Amino acid sequence: MGRQTLSSIAVLLPLLTATANAASEAPRPRGVGPDFAKYYKDATSFACISNPEIKLDVSRINDDYCDCPDGSDEPGTSACSYISPLSPKQPSRYDPTKINDSQALPGFYCKNKGHIASYVPFTNVNDGVCDYELCCDGSDEWEGVGGIKCEDKCAKIGKEWKKQDEARQKSLGNANRRRKELVAEAERLRKEVEDRIQTLQAQIKGQEVKVEALTKTLAEVERSEKGKVVRGAGKGGKLGVLSSLAKDKVNELTDSLRTVKDERDAARSKITELEAILKRFKEEYNPNFNDEGVKRAVKAWEDYAASQPIATDDSARDRDLEDLLNPASESAIKWDDFEDNEESDVELLYKFEEYLPTPLRTWVDEKLRALRLTLIENGILADTTASDAPESKRVTDARDQLSSAQSALDNDRSELTKHTEDLAKDYGPDAIFRALKGVCVNQDSGEYTYEHCFLDKTTQKPKKGGGHTGMGNFARIETITVDEDLPADGKGVGSGERYALKYENGQHCWNGPNRSTLVVLACAEKDEIWKIVEEEKCVYRMEVGTPAVCGVKEGVQKGAPAHNEL
Ligand code: MAN
């Protein structure tokens, strides 16, 4: 006898509509549900539902003999149960005008007063088994076959169901609230991306202008630097090399001097401390003890103290020393002046322009450089700027500024592309997965702990330790059709259309494909992995509950019955 789960009730419920009122108009024959009462109204004759041309006397209803091809004359017996039944999973198939090779009725109607009305398959009627799951009032066993008596358990079952239903409703309420939060969070994140795009666009405009200006500057600096006379190897020619060597030497000496000074200061403070100890020793020792050793020590201290020159004031010398050691002091050598000096030693020696008044000097200088450049550019003067000559500091600085502006611009441009692409990506209904991206849930199963990180990846972690195995990286959101019995706790994907997340290109499977995972989603109060199966070698399927899909291709039992006969 095929037992049906509670979920079947939910499937059948849509058949029970407001026409229940018809029930109160006239008593229906045994097994007829309110939806079908209209076919059994006539007091004298009955027309088979799917074949109304076949008319029967009412006495032939429920006479335990199957007269109608659709079994509609036997709503309360199992006489027509051999006719193929309506699929409980496809109740919408019921169409009296089209079906005449299958039963017209969904089953034997149990009123189940105190609980939810339901249909039992005709094969279950009077089969000697109480079908409490579908028929809690026991009315399917009205004949008492083999002496069986099915007491009415609807009050108890209905109460229990109501309790469970309340919990389900509460959980559904929580899930819906959580979903709303996720939608708001997803919206906030999307807005954040949009704002960032705007900022980047403005930033990029500014940077483009800057890069253009710096490119021009670099070209100008390069041209003007080219006009300068040839320099020797090393910055600033021979004098430059000399100044660089001198700088290194001076720095070395300064460092040594600092070390010596620090050591001297430490030794001085130690001496002061030791002298204070000995001074106290001399003052506090007891001469009456006549200790020869002590007396000798006191005498030695007295001789030492007497031989010390009177202390002089070293502060002026120390100030000089400090000044010498301070690179920022007035007297310190300004090395930058020498390093920044781009003129060659030849120029330094023959700086005739220095003798001219400043405006005239600048003018002469510019004219000379321009003339030199023109001569070089026209092939009159050889370009003596050696290609391996080091670049001048001005050119290097201009080049550095340009390249850092250019790389800031490149970074912003690639960030802009990333965000623009992200906005166009599919993040599911209400873009809700934006809020879940990167959120991970774990579940133990067999020898592994499995992890699912939304829109990121799935991972298999051996419980005994060892390396983790990538089971796929997020590829896309899909819609699939599933058909599974829903467990009593509702933690399953059920049947219908569902959202699924596809993860591909995981770790390669020895002698097989790259690992991949299909994560099928169904509505739940919180994110959790319900089930993991390896459907084929290295092809995994996870069933995952999440509030994200509640109300949109969700898959949990709907708590509220469409109709019940309480
Ligand atoms: C590991 C796991 C299994 C998989 C085998 C294939 O043991 O990833 O899930 O079937 O490798 O070799």
C-alpha cells in the first residue's frame, strides 16, 4: 500500500476551494469532496464526470461496482481503483473534458474534522490499514475489513500539526525578515559600487589631464636638458663625483664620532656613580675596626680624589660637538646643493654668465641653449649627449612624476572596469546574492567537512587533516527543476523550479574531470548545508537552505493550508 508523506497533503490542497459551501447544501455521497459535490446533486440520476453521456441511476453510486470509465460512480469504494489515478504530483492535470482513461476524482475524500481535509488513493479504501497520514479520521476504513476499526485521531494529529505549523510559520516569518535584510544589504552594496564608479570616473578625468600635462613637462624638460653640455660619468662631472665621495666620508666620520661620544657619555656617568659609592664608603666606614684592607682602600680613594684635576666646564665643547653631529645645523654641509647642481665641472669653471646681471644672464643662457639645440637639430653641431650618459635629475624627476600619475590612472581605470563588469553581473533575484557573496557554511559528511562559500567556491576538507580539495569555483546562477520528497523537517529542496549555483573547474580528479558542484537552494531560516552527494566521480551536488530564495522559487512547505475543516 503506497503511503504518502505529509507533503502530498500540501500538493492536494489546491484542489480544495471555496466551493466547500456546496457541502452544506446536500449530503455528498461517501468519498466525494466539496469540489466535486456539484456532480452528485441530482437525486435520481448520475452522469459519469468525464463521460457525461453515460447516465446511471443514483443507486449505482458506491455500489462497489465500477460503471464509469473514469471511476466517478465509485467515490467511496475501491471498486474503480484499477483505473490509473491522477498523479498527486500533477493535480493540475485534472481536466474532465480531456481525461477519460484515468480517474476523474483525486481519491477518497477524508473530511478529517479537526485537521486538514485530504484525499486518499482509492487503492487505500477498505484495505484493512488505517491511513492516518492522509485520513486521520479513519473514514477510509468504513467497512471494517477484517474487523479493523480506525478511530478518529484528527483532534490529536491536528493539534500536533498546528503546533508544528505555527513553528513553521514562525520560521518562515524569520526567513522572510532575514531575506528583506539581505535585499537591503544587497542594495546598499550595489549603491556602494555605483558611488565608487562615479568617484573613479571623476578621478580618472582629473588624472588624464594631469598625465597629459606631465607628459608635456617631461618633453620640455628633456628638450631643455638636451641643450646642456656633456657631463662626465657620475652626477655633476668630476666635481660631482668628488662631492659624492666627500659626502660618504663625512657621513662615515660623523657616525663614528657619534658612537665615540655616546660611549664617552656612558663612561662618564659610570665614573660619577662609582665615585659617589666610594665617597659614601669613606664617610661611613668605622675606623675603630682597624681593618687593614678597608683602611688601604680608603687611602687609595683619598689619593685618587686628591690627584683629580679640578673639573672644568665642558659645555661649550659639547655644544660644538652636537652642532657637528647635527645634519640640520647651520654649519652642516648642504650636500643637496652640490647634488642638485647639474652643471658639469667645465661649466663650473667657466661660469662667465655669473658676472652678468641676473635678467641678462638668464636671457643669454636661454639663447645659448636654444642656439645649441637648433644647431644640433639641423645637423650643424654634433649631438654630444652620450646615449649612455646618466639622465639629469630634472628629467628623472619629471619622468617619475609622469609614471606615478600614469600608474595611478591605470589602477583607477582597471578598478572602474572591474566595478562596471560587476554591476552587469547576475546576482540572482533582487540581486540578493550580492549580500551573500563570500559567506561560508560548513557541514560534516562522512570523512569530510564540506564548505560552501556563496558565489565563491566549494571545498572538501578531510576531517583527519591534510590538504583541502577545491570542488569548484563559482561560474553562474542557474534555474533547475527538482522532484524530491520533502522531509518532515522541511530541510530539503522538494519539487519544482529552484535556483542553483554552479561551481566549476575545481581540483582535477585523478582519471576524471575537474571537480564541480551544483548547489541547489531552497528557502530556510538560516544558511545551512542540508545534504552533500557525489553523484558521479568528482561531480558533487549540495542542497543548501537560505533565506535568500524565500518567496522566489523557494521549495519549503507552505505552512498555511488553503482550507481545512476545523
Ligand atoms: C577524493 C575525494 C573524493 C573523490 C576522489 C576521486 O578522495 O575528492 O570525493 O571521489 O578523491 O579520486
